[in-house]
Amino acid sequence: MGPTAASPRAPFTTRSSRSVLPGFGLSLGFTLTYLSLLVLIPLAALFLRAAGLGIEGLWNALSSARVLHALTLSFGGALAAATINTVFGALIAWTFVRYDFPGKRLFHAMIDLPFALPTAVAGIALTVLYSEHGWLGAPLANLGIKVAYTPLGIIVAMVFISLPFVVRTLEPVLEEAEKQLEEVAATLGATRRQTIVHIILPTVLPALLTGAALAFARAVGEYGSIIFIAGNLQNVSEIAPLLIMIRLDEFNYAGATALACAMLVMSFAILFAINLLQTWNRRHG
């Protein structure tokens, strides 16, 4: 028998097929450069400036009653607003996803108003509405509840500007949730409360926590819409961002830097704790 012909082989390629998308190295380099220029370097400069004050300087800048009250008001109000929006934002998202009603598109679009509305306009509108002679402020004043120029007014403004974060974060998750599981649970005799606690809540909890974290972050750094309705009374309704501006106007850059660093550290700690809670929920949910 004659020699058999060699079987054809696929051509050996030494170079991987090219992709129109950038590779990992280029993408990572661009990401790190962009984040460094816009986030890391400015924050590092802030901490370096604060470190130059020393422990005693930081303590003196942050230990006054005025600073502590402003920090407590900003973070306490933001937590209260995030908690309120977590409850009512979830109900609003549920209503938009599961029900049809007249004017749904109009109300659905109005949720995004705090995104597009200038913060000064929102602050003026809330002040007029909740002042002692406003449409809502007058009836509340007759009941002994004063909103404008009080810490309560600050929470109202924070709720207004942070509500869309909870609703818009939760809506896609509710739309993708399997309704068949709820129907099966009802068929097997589960009550409405059992269905919510054991089926719906575990599904939406990560998104709900994400929305709450975004709402908190938005509220704690809000300035424009709050200063109008707050009244900015020292040790009463003065928020931390406003106090930073006051320190800058006084050319007290050390005090402004120390207060800014304190807000940054506290915000990061709270958001990091929420992120850990989300991770735990994904693992054990």
C-alpha cells in the first residue's frame, strides 16, 4: 500500500482573535486613572490637609457643641429620611408595578421630579408649602406641629429629594419577580403576611437596601433644598454642609476640612455597613 496522505490540519494561529472592545489591561488602566483623578486624589488631598491639623487640632475642630449638633442633625435626619423612604418607597414601587390606575403615567413621571428640579426651587417650594401660612403648614400649625425652620422641615426636604432612589431601584426587581411563587404560596394556604415575609421580602431585600443606602447618601449631602426650609438656626436647624460653608466664609479652612473629613468617614462607615449587610443577605438569603 502506498503512503497515506496526511490528514489536513487546522492552521495554527499564534495571535488571539482581536475584539472591538478594549482588553482588560486598557479598561483597568482607564478606570483607575479616571477614578484617581476624580475621586481618589481629591479625597487623599482632603485627608492630608486634615492630618496636618494633628489629633489635638482635629479634636478642637470637631468637639464643639455646634459641630456635634450639626453632624447629629445631618446624619440623624438622613437616616430618618432613608427609613421613611424605605417603607413608603417600597409601597409606591409595588403600586406602580402591580396595579393599573388612572393617571399612572403622570404619577410615575412625577417620581423623577427631584432628579430634574433645581434644589433651590425645591427648597423654596417646600418652604412656602410648609410655612405657618402655607397650604400644609397652616393646618399642621393649628395642631401644634411646626415644620418650616425646624429639624422636622429638614427631614421633609431629605425625604423629598431622596425618594426616587428607593422607587427606581426597587421597580426593576419587582417587575422581574415571579408572580407564580406568590400564587403557589396562596394555593398552599399561606397567608398574605407569610407570602410577603417569606417570598417577596427576601427577593427584593438586596435592592431595597441598595435604594436605602442611595437615599441616605443623597440626603446626608443635600444642601440647596434644605437651607431654605431649615432656617439655619445655630444648634437648632443648622446642618453640617451649611456649617462647612460658614467655616469657609470665615476663612477657617482647618475647621471646614476637619468637618468634611468627619462627614466622609461617617458616611463611608454607614455605607460600608449596609454593603456588608447586603453581602450577608445574598449569601444566606
